[in-house]
Amino acid sequence: MSRTLIAEAGEQLLDRREQLTLDQLAALAEVPDTSIPSLTALAHEVRLAWCGPEVEVEGILSAKTGGCPEDCHFCSQSSRFETPVLATPFLDADEVLRAAEETARLGASEFCIVLAVRGPDERTMRRILELVPLVRDRVGINVAVSAGILTDDQARRFAEGGVHRYNHNLETARSYFPQIVTTHSFEERFETCRLVREHGMELCCGVLLGMGETPAQRIELIGQLREVEPAEVPVNFLNPRPGTPLGDRPLVEPLEALRWIALFRLGLPSVILRYAGGREVTLRELQALGLTSGINALIVGNYLTTLGRSPEADLQMLEDLRMPIGALSKVL
């Protein structure tokens, strides 16, 4: 039965270039563990057929860390939880430029400026709009921004100011979102995603798996991602942070992580599917398998409040797999 399901999915995605239904994805989510290698092999074929062989490399910088007023239960930057992360002021321009230059030296084509805020106030807007052209013109790299919930006018100004890609994660399915965040709604996030695309920026819209959501809710989330039509989907796995409400949750099992990387590729065949936070502790020595399970982009270096492995190790992994580094973009 599993072999038939996977073969039919392959015919639909590779031969007919048709998207799978959510019901088909739900059936594939139930194949036994012994079928996961076949599932990941198909996801790799789909990634090559729909996206090509290149892998996009990105660096991220937390330009304003901690002190966020929101209560996202996974996040150690929330001011509502007793965590080791302290609030810090906005980094100055030289610090941001140095980080962008280091990212560019690794072969990255994208540099993301991230702020721990509900949404940008006017002072923050001006700072970001000063930094974006500075980084782009001096370093020669695309600039992405992640600054929370946007108004229509803020989205327009970011687009006009040269922001190439805006990150705003849905994180989890609409039906599970109230269990994870209470200080803003799923609809507010969804609307920001819509505004990003409406104003011509690429949308980077990520997920965080392992927060207690069900397989059905993960499938629901794939459907909701289809509605906002992201260019990029970072796949994060919960790395439980001390002091947060999810600090005691177990890690996603490695084989289960590979299953869901493959399913997100099969469900979203044309997106940039990016390895993001939690992959090191979740997959451990199996990280290379994610790149043959549908992943075609990496965040290299450290994350916002957790350490990644060395950029050199990731670049060596790509070299070992003979995967070329390149830009994957629809808006340039």
C-alpha cells in the first residue's frame, strides 16, 4: 500500500506536474518508518525537478535581541518568561555591516536582519530603511528583514526601501496557534504575509515542528502555507529553551523529522525549503539526509538565541553532496 501511495505521488508530481491534495499528504504521513527512505527519495527528486540542484545559503543577525512583549511559548526572547536571554539595544550600522560581510564571504546570497518586536515602531522603521540599502550596496547581497506584524503602509515602505524578502512565520496551524501564542492571533500573522506579497516582496514564511501539534495539524499548516504562497519556507524543529512554557518538551525524533521534511517538500514542491533552527539537535549526524529529503537552502552559522554548527561544516556537507551554492529567487 505504501509503495503504491508513493508511486502515485511521484507520477502526479513528476510526470503530470500536479500538486498533491491534502488528503494525499495525510495518507503519506501515515506510511510506516520502513517507507521513509522511499518517501525522502521522492522528495529529493521533486526538489530537483521543480527547483533545480542549487542550494541557497543565508546568514541571519539578531539586530535587536530579547525584550519582546509577545508570549510565543517557544521563544526565549519573550519578556514574559524568566529566561537567560537579556534585552539588548539595536546594533549599530558597523556591527550589521560586519555580519553581512562575513555572511557574503561564505557564498550566501541573502542576509536577514531580525528584530525581537511585535512590530516595528517608526524609529525602528527608519533604522531598518537606513540599513537595507547600506548593506545591499556596500556588501552586494540581498537583504531580508524580520520585524514582526506589519501595517499596509509599513509593508509598502519596506518594499520601496529595497527589502528583498520579508520573514513572518505562521509557525503552526491555525487550529493549534492559540495553544502557542495568546498575545496576537493567527489572522494577524496571516494578514502580514498577505501584505508582504501584495507589495511585491518575497515572502519567507516558516514553521516550527515539535510543539505538541498533531500530524493532522501539520497537514493543515501545509494547506495554510499554500494560501499565503511563500517563496521560502524555513523548517524549524523545537529546540526547547529553558524558562519557556515549552522548555520541557522532547525533541522530534530524527526519522520523524526526515518524514516531515519530505512531506513539506511534497506538499510545497516549488518553494525554497530551508534548514533552520533545531536541525543540529534533532537530526544530529543525519543532517546530510535532510538535503536529500527535499531541503534546498540553509541558514549557516548561529541562530537567534541558539548556536548552529560552524559554517565550514555546512559548506563541507554541500561539497560532499556535490550540491552547488546559488541564489534561488523570484524577486530580484
